Amino acid sequence: MFRPWGGTYRRLMNQIHVWTREGWSVELVTFRDGEMFYPDEMPSSVACVHLGTRGKFATALALWRYLRRRRPRVILSVNHITNMILAQVSMLPDTGAKRFLSVPNTFGESEKLAAEPLRRERKFRQIRRWYPRSHGVIAVSDGVRDDLVDTVGLKGVTVQRIYSGSVASSTLERARESVDHPWLTNKTCPVILSAGRLVPQKDYPTLLRAFARLRERREARLIIVGKGREEAALSVLARELGIEGDLDLPGFVSNPYAWMARSDVFALSSRWEGLVNVVMEALGLGVPVVSTDCPSGPREILADGRFGTLVPMQDPEALADALDRTLRGEGPTFEREDAVRPFRAETAARAYLDFFGLASPGQGMPR
């Protein structure tokens, strides 16, 4: 059974493959209802250790016991909940493991937090109190790093920007697989693709309104891959705009790369991001990109517009114009390798090891 694990785990999976190839021993530690992500792709040498806990305190205690037993040199957490748990392990006797926290998104740009000032300040206080108890914090983009330092006010700990390894050789291999969709296998007009959870952050209503304007000028089709709570509302909006016949919402697909590789342009309409996997993957597959200039990932990935077209957020007309120009072949021209080099899995995996202070596989988890 396939599950939409999301960009954070996709990037981590790419880096795990590099680490294990280079001789490092890796274990996954989960709690609550956690399970191994992308189990069909996980290297056979990687074990999954389930703590069997739910609450933060119980999980921190169980994690401390695990660290005392296994004695790894480094442990990495990948989102705010696990960051908090790992930081709280610092209150217990030292296990010898260096604790590193990873932040995949901006806190200051979160619409939910912005709408609830008390909750926003409470979370910021948590970060300012607990994150400095780690040995280092990894931000996936310059924008995320600036958000932590300037907006959240994080001090007393090194915050290192390391671009995540979204572009891997397996991406190109899977892109060659077949696709069971008539718009892509028997293409009669250009296809615009977008991918991501159907949630307010991605602002798909703006993309639909832009597509409706584009359809007034030329024939085209739009596919949005992903699931989420806005699916019904998007279907209603598509009918109101008269584009339902040229829009498909197929839900989660196990291999989006094959769909992406057969599209004519990749569109991102988000209102905020940390670092955007799908934009980096599209570049790696040679697919032209049109993206909103949202904080903070797209401008960094597209090098201020050198590798793709940036448009203002929530501006359907500007987005429609950019899509039209790109479909006419008027987007930026560049060498693909120049665009993807910073985001290759090998580059990221080695940058993580450097930040961890690990020089050779012999310093990793005992086998």
C-alpha cells in the first residue's frame, strides 16, 4: 500500500541511500503510530525501531533509553514535534549522542499561526527555549534560516542552511516508467502539472483561476496530483470557472516523476514554502517551472528567476501570462546541471555529515 509520505521524508530517503552506500549504519526511530516510510525503497540494512509511545514525555524517556542502549554518534529529528522531543532528551543524563534538529518549513509564514497570535508566540517561545539545547539546527533554505533567527528569535545555537537532497538518480529512473493517463500517453494539447497536498498553503484556487484565463487563449489541460481537504472545494470552483473538463485531480500517485516528465510545464502556486521538493525534481527532469515568488524556497531554487519564472502570489493573471509564455517556449534557458547541482542527494548527504562532525563511516551507528 502506498502512502503520501511527503517531501521531508522523500528528501531524507534520498540521503539515506547515499549514507548507506558510503558505509554508514542508519536506524529509523518512530513513535505514536509511526512506521517505516517508503518501505519498498528503504535499504535492507536500515532497521526501524518503534518506541511504542504516544506522549512527548514518555517518548523522550523511551528515546533516551534507546540512545543509552545503541550509543549512536548522532541522532537527527525532522519536524517540530520530534525536534521538541529530542531537545527534551537533553534534560536527562548525557548519552553521548549529538542531537541535531531539522526545520523543513517557515514558522513565521504559517497561516494558521498568523491567525492565532497567542498560539504563534507560544510556539516561538518553545523554539527559543528548547532548540538551543541541541548541538545544531539545520534549516532547509536560507529563508527558513532567516525566519528562525529574525522572526522566531532563535539564539544560542548554530543554525546551518543545508539544501536537502531532492534530486537523486532514482528520480530519473522512475521517470521512465509508464503512466496510465490518457492526457499524458496520447497527448493532444499541452499539459500543466502541479503536485502537493490540497491545502490552503498551496493556493490551488489561484492556479485554477489562472488556468481558466489561460484556456481563454489556448487549449491546455491541468493535472494536480495530491490529496487533501480542499479537493471538493476545488472541484466546485472548477465547475464555476467552466474548466472541469480540462482539470483532473487524480489524488495521490505512487510515482509522480513519470507524470512530471511527460508534462509541458510544472506550476507551483503556494503562499509559503520551506524548500519545495517538486520544483527541484521538475528541474532535475528538465521540465520548465513557473512558480509564485512565495517565501522562501522558490526564489532560492530558481536562482532569482534564472532557472524558472517567478510571479507574485495570489495573482491569477500574472500566473496565466507566465504559463502562456512558458508553453510558447519563452521561459529561461540554462544548463540543467547548473540548476540541480546544489540539490543533489550526494551534495546534501555529505553536507549533513560535515555539520555532524563525522569524518568516516567508522564513527557512525555501531553495526
